[in-house]
Amino acid sequence: MGTIGRRRLMESAGVLLAASGIRSGGIIAAAAEPSPGKPLQLADFEPRSMLHVPETKVERSRYPLIDVHTHLSTVAKDAHGVGIGEEMQYAAPVEAVLPLMDRKNIRIMVNLTGGVGKGLDETIRKFQTPYPDRFLTFTEPWWERSNQPGYSQFQADEIVRAHGMGARGLKVLKTLGLYLREKVSTGPLVKVDDKRFDVMWEACGSLSIPVAIHVSDPEAFFLPIDRFNERFEELNNHPDWSFHGGDFPSNAELLEARNRVLARHPKTQFIVLHVGNDAENLPYVGARIGELGRQPRMARKFFDKYQDRILFGTDAVPNGTDTPQQIFTDRLYEIYYRFLETEDEYFDYAPARVPPQGRWRTYGLGLPDEILKKVYYENAARLLQVKM
């Protein structure tokens, strides 16, 4: 989910076993269960809700939608989190994506990570050229050249070239601020508001193409991975996702640097992804569906207030494995539709056996039709200059 600012955007989105048996002599013996008072491994804890509440299955969105945040392609090589080269890899062929789009009433998908140079050209040819009314492609900064002489003007010129090839915007991953370093993959981290990128931001503004920017992660990712961290399981399973310690800036420092960029470039429209990268703190922002859904009353007020600036985005990736809240499936979109369209209570925010981001559940917002239309397609259509 995200929101459109006054010349910029604040987006929200990027979301949201039976006991085994052993056959012995023809009799099924139940798997051993811990005795009362004995410890239970957290990884084995799968509580089942005892609430008897309505369960609404929403198979298609009430209105056609534009998913402004998907990843159908990625740069094939990287060095410590920094994309290297022009070669691309694809999560799924277009023929595998379109049927699900049709089933779920997805009119347009925006592939944010379209790559650079020849890779961008290839990505556009695979998706956007044959289906210009179904796919839009964003380009990315050419990070590996960021320490070369004349980079600022080179990057601005590349934005112009990419736009001429059909790119509809620029995507900035959290590479900037958390991975890109002065020698690309070594040396001090490059700051989000480094002035070498000013010409790039201005080029996007002059072409009237938006910048989708992701510069941070949930606040918990910047805290110790300990018993007090509400996302302990997620970070314990993926310790490389943590930005605690070392030379990493704090979450607040990243967001303030991003805000300085927005202030310096008022003519450039920014899509600030994942509810401004601070979905846990809506007063500061004003989504990630998992955070929005556990604060339904405040989230509903947020949608009411910023209904003209919120975009629908899932961060979907076909055939993913590590992040079930992003895997491009029917179930993923049904959860989003249920969250936005119904007032159902206490349901899973991701299609997973165990909640992947934190052990909580979500609540539906039951948005009225006039807001649903804006969130599903009207706001994005206006920003991306497309007809529905």
C-alpha cells in the first residue's frame, strides 16, 4: 500500500499441519505431544484460533485493479546486495502470469525491477511490448557505476534513454542507504540523500515519471534479535535481513535522509513504498498489510484521510519461497481483497502455516466503494497516466 503526496506519494502495501502419524501394525499412532508443563519449541507452536467469526472468501476484487508493486524480473548478479551488470532473470513467463491476473481481476501489473541497459530493453520486450495494456515496467539506477567520474549526468541520461524505450518510472531498492558503498560493495555506505543522485531525481521530474523508493525496513529489523523483538522468528530464520549494529544507519536516519530528498525535489513524484517504510507508525507517515491489519481502527482513519494518495501494491513475486506474504498466488490476492473489502476479524495476513512476519492476525477494513475504487485503480491510473 502507498500514498500519493502533494507532488509525491506515500504508498502502502508492499502485505501481507495436521499432526503426522506413524503406521505400525495397521494402526495409526499419533505423533508424540509434549506433556503438560514441558517446554515447547517456538518453531513447533501452531495455535488454532477458537474464535467463531464470519469468514468471507473474496475471489475477485470488487473493481479492476492496478498492482503497482510487483517483481517479475530481477538483475541476475549482485555483489553484497548491489545489482551488477545488465543480465536479467525472470520469476515467471508472461503466459504463466496472465491467467492469474484474469482470475483475480488484475488489470495492470507494474514490474518495478526492470533492470538497466540491455536488460531493461529485454524485460520490456518480454512483458510490456506484447501486452502494453497489462504490464508497465520501471527502470533502476545503474549502481555499479555510481563511483565513476561523470556518473550523475550519465545516470540522468540513462533515465531519458530508458523512458524513450518505454520505461514508466524509476525503482530505487533499499540498495541505496543499506547496501551501496563508495566502492560499490566495499567502503562506507552511500547515504540516501547523496547529492550525486540529484540530477537523476530531477530527470524523473522533468519527464513526469514517478520514483518508487524503498529505503528502509520494519523498525524491528534495526533492533537486536532477542526475546523482546516481535519479529524474532522472522529474523532468526533470516539473520542477514537484520540491520542492527555494524555501520548501518538507524531506521530514523534513513527516513529523515529520504525526506530531505523529497524536500529538495518538489517537482518529482515519489511513491514511498510500504506505507512510507514506517507502517508501524501511521501518525509519522501520515503498507505492509501485516502491520496495517493489526491496527484496523487507525488504519481505517488513515485510508479515509489519504484516500486520494493510497495505491494498491502487493510486492508480489512469482514462485518465491522465503517470503510467503509476497508469493504471487490466488491466495495472496484473496487476503488483500478480504482485508480491504470485508469487516472479517482475526484472519491470516499471509498464506503460510505460521505467520511469517510476526505472531499476530489481521482485521478487515470494510472500505466503502468510493475509497475502494481509488485504492484499486483510480489513484494509480492518474499517476501512471493510463486508461482503465
